[in-house]
Amino acid sequence: MKTNIAVAAAIATVLTIGVADVAEAKKKKEKCYGISPAGQNDCGNLAGTHSCAGQSTVDNDIGEWKLVEAGTCKELGGYDKKEAKKIWKQMQKKAS
């Protein structure tokens, strides 16, 4: 009888973890620019100099982004694409 209870508890635990993972995966995400550490961006940048994850070379580069839970980007100190693009263009003007 104790074995049945232990097996049932183990199965319940596995199912609970699976449901939590599905719930986490279903949360809406958004691109957040300017928060990724070097080498930890999620994909291509605003400058178009690369198109793959993990290729950023500077911490918190305004042109690099990470996916974050929707609604948390500002809290993390980041910018949406429109804001990031505006800042990036201003930086390009200053550099030239």
C-alpha cells in the first residue's frame, strides 16, 4: 500500500512540473533591447551586423535584444524596438 502512495505522489509531482512548464511557455514574451550581456542576445541586432543568438560583443548594447516576459522590459531597464531604434540612430549620428 505504501508503494502505491509513493508511486502516486511521484506521478503527481511529475504532472505538476509538466503543467508548470506549459504555463511558463504560454506566457507572452516581448523583445527587450539594451539589457543583454555580451554573448547572451537572443537573435539579430538593429545594426544588421549579425543574425544569430549569442553574438553580441558588448554588455547592454542598445541594438541587441532578449526575450522577456511581456510587461517586464521597462522594469529591467530596457526598451521596445521603436525606442531602441530611435536611440541607436541618435548614437549613429553622433558617431559620424
